[in-house]
Amino acid sequence: MPLSVVILAAGQGKRMHSDLPKVLQPLAGQPLLQHVIRTARKLAPETIYVVYGHGGALVQAALNHEDVDWILQAEQLGTGHAVMQAMSVIPDDHTVLVLYGDVPLIGAASLNKLAAIAGEGALAVLSVNLDEAAGYGRIVRESDGRVSAIVEHPDASEEQLKIREANSGLMAAPAGPLREWLLGLGSDNSQREYYLTDVVAGAVQAGARVDAVLAANAAEVMGVNDRIQLAQVEACYRRQRALELMLAGATLADPARIDIRGEVEVERDVFIDVNTVLVGKVHLAARVAIGPNCFIRNSRIGADTEVQANSHIDNALIGEHCRIGPFARLRPRTVLHRGAHIGNFVEVKNSEIGAGSKANHLSYVGDAQVGDDVNIGAGTITCNYDGANKWPTAIEDGAFIGSGAMLVAPVRIGANATIGAGSTITANAPDGKLTLTRPPQITVASWERPRKLDAEEHAAAVESAIKSPKDRE
């Protein structure tokens, strides 16, 4: 059967105390709803429908890049009512899978099980065994184990509240029968809402098979209703991603102190120290070593490269056997070739650094093309901005830039050229020559280094300094 996924995302999330709709609250740097959509895509559905309500314009704007169909639930009359809004456009021969925009850790394997059972004509619900099931609907079974009903917590009897098997809210069903079961829903309950879970009773009454599939773990079905639960889900997500990295070949100094907010790939024998933050698409090749307190976003790092402590790497491409940091910053469109060194308090932006080249201390390299085996001395700056436009700097192979040099772009430093320390270079420097600009050096023979005054001398000097020129005459 073709699969249609319906994601319920119309809730306001009052307990978040936020101007942001609940499904846009961030988990690992992405909206909760984004995680659910991404998982749904793994099932290759024909269509994903997102039922929205509160903050609809914000939700659509945040996820306008997603290929989903948006369904408005103008009045929030319960989960059953929300699914009804989507059923009007879903064909009878489809399987319908219902997900929630605030249940972001659900796994594709569990969803495939639900869809497979529904494809056989049954109603499939995802359940979970909880030691503490307060707030969850309970799965009620007959003596033979068949599911007979799901009772919401406010409507459960004292005996039913003792049941530990809880309803996650996620379910799958054939579209034709589901449509009929939804039409039979009523709102005779404590919330005066149309509960999606009540379709179980309709299915049982119609003689349909109802199966409850246990989730692989409780974390899969954790919902987010307040910031405490959001933090708990975030912790589960971090732990899950850390396990994935370790299984792929990475050593984590402390799996509890890594933050993964994107699609991270690691090769063999990668080492990641504590408090590293990985954002977006990050690829770490074999034997890459990441020091503590590093931030890496949308970057590729080549084999045997070392990133030392407190370095910031953003949208960079780094080759093999490079050394970066500590306290280095690589900004977008930085490319380092094999064996390049970028040291402490060096910033590189929109520049290509050739093989074996190094800028080890306190320098800024921006909008530059740096050749192979170049040495950029401490305190060197490519002066790339004139207040209105950015200009390029070219430093050819083998050049040596002395400490404290100012390279005023646009400018070219020739191959094997040497720039004297402290020079301000405003014109091209020729190949293989020493170029320097310095004012004459003078010595003031009469000058004496100030000596430290005692208290009485200092007071007298201060009194003298504050007198007006007339008083001093």
C-alpha cells in the first residue's frame, strides 16, 4: 500500500512559556518538527501532511524548504479532529501513519513495524512500558491479550491507572477503515475533545484487528510539553548520537560531554575530547584528533589532522596532516591543504592556504590565496577591507612574511619573496627579493626612563600637574 504520513503539529505549547510554537522549539539546533519529518522521510512515503494551527505562519516559514503538504486545523478540537482534517485528501487505498511534531526521537524501525501491520488491514498502535505512566493513556487488553481500548489518563479508572503499558499516540491504519472510525468519534470526555485513541474502540466494534507494538525504548516516544522535557529529550538525543559515533570508530573522552547537532560522519580511530560541539554536516577522516572545547560546523577535516583546544571551525575544508589551534578560528570558505599549520589566535577567512604553509601566531588572513611552504609571521594582517570593498591578497610559493607585517590589498607577494618585519606593503613585492618599509630609526640621547616616585614626590607631582599654566608661571 502507498504510505501517507500525517504529523500533528497544531498545539500551542502553553507550558513552554515561549513566543515560539512548540514544534519549533530547538532540539540539537533544529526544530522538533524537523526531526520528525526527517525520520518520516526514511519510510519513503508518498506524501507527508503536517497539520498546523497555533503559530502556523511561523511553522511554515521555518520549514518552507520541506516538501510537505500543509493542512490547517483552525479549531483545536483534539487529536482525532486533527487527523480528520488530513483524511479528506488521503485516498482509501493508502496506509496512514500518524506522528506527532513534539515526539522527535521516534525511530524508523518502529514506524516500519506499524506501517507493515496496518498494511495487512489492522489498526497498529505504538505502546511503551513505563514505570511511571502518569499522563499517558493506558492500553487495555482482553484476557487473550487482544487490545480492546485505549483509555486517556483523565478518564481512566483506578484499576486502569495501574496498567504500565502506555499509549504513545503514534498509530497506523488503512485509510478507508480509519476514515469510518474517525467519523464515529465523540467528545463525551473530560476534555470535550475528539480523541484519536478512541478509534481503537471503533476498530474493535467493527471486528478489526488491533495490535499494540512495543517501542524499542521509552526515549523513542518521549513527548515535549515543557522545557524540562525538552532538556530530557536533548540529553537522550546526545547519548544516542554519541553511541553512534563510537560504534562508527570514534573514541569520545566523555560521551556525556559532546553535543551533536547535525549529520556527523567519522572514520576509524577519530578522537574527540570533551565539550566539542559539532553542527550541521561534519566529516572527520581517519585519525583526526579534536581537542577540548572546539566548535565545528559544516566542515570536512582530513586524515591525521589535529585540532587543538578551543578552536572554532565554520564551513571550512581542511586537508590531511594539518595542525590547527589552540584558539584558532577558521571562518567560512577557508581551505587548508596538506600539512598546513594555523596556530594560536590566528583567524582565516575566505582564503586558501597551500601545502606546508603556516601562520602560527596572532595573525589575520582574509580573502587571500597563499601558496605552498609560505611562512606568515606573528602579527601579520592582510588588510583586505577599505571601508567599502574587500580586496584580495596573493602570497606565492615559498614567501616569508616577517612579523608584524601589514599587507594592504590588493597586493601580490612574489614567490620566495621576503617581507621585512614591521613593514606595511602597499605595492606588489617581487619574486625572490627582500621588501621592507620602515621609518628612520632614531635614538634620543637625552631621554631617561621614568623612575618610581615615593609617596611625597608623587603627591607633589600630581599637585603640580593639575595647576593651570598661568599658576605655573
